[in-house]
Amino acid sequence: MISQSFRFEGFVEAIQGKNDFDIIYMAEQEALHAWRSTHRSKELPENLMNKSKAYQEKLIGLIGFLRHGFCAKSVCGSDVELFQRIREDARSTHTIH
């Protein structure tokens, strides 16, 4: 798991220089690991459960944005701007010349 503390910023740092497909794959794996960590541990504090759920939702939002180009209504404006920057970086890093 990239971010043991469910920090989306840590995930963003890890995907720098990756293309869309790699980012989608990594986000899917990260969301799955976050989900598993909350469902396998019955003694996980509630604040970590909430952080994990928010982290999963943000990762799923990023996946949807990279796949379809738009976000669900539940995604806030600052996340959309961040997702746009991630997509632009991924596409500018891996253009075919």
C-alpha cells in the first residue's frame, strides 16, 4: 500500500511521471488495499475508518475522472482541479513524438 495513513497527497507523490493507465491501475490497487485494511481489522479506530473511506472515495473519483473525463456530483471542486492537474501531468509526460 502506498499510503498507510490514507493520505491522498502521498498517493499523488507516488504517481508522478506515470501515464493514465498506470495511475488507474495503481489507484484501483490502492483503493482495494484501503478497503481491505478497514474490513479485516475489527479494532481499527473510527477516525482511521473514516480516513480510509474518504481515501477510497477520492481514489475512485480519480479513477472515474481519468476514465471518463468527469466527476460524480459528490466530488468537490478542489478535487476536480487536482484530478485535472494529475491528468494533464500524466498526458504531458507520456506523449508520443
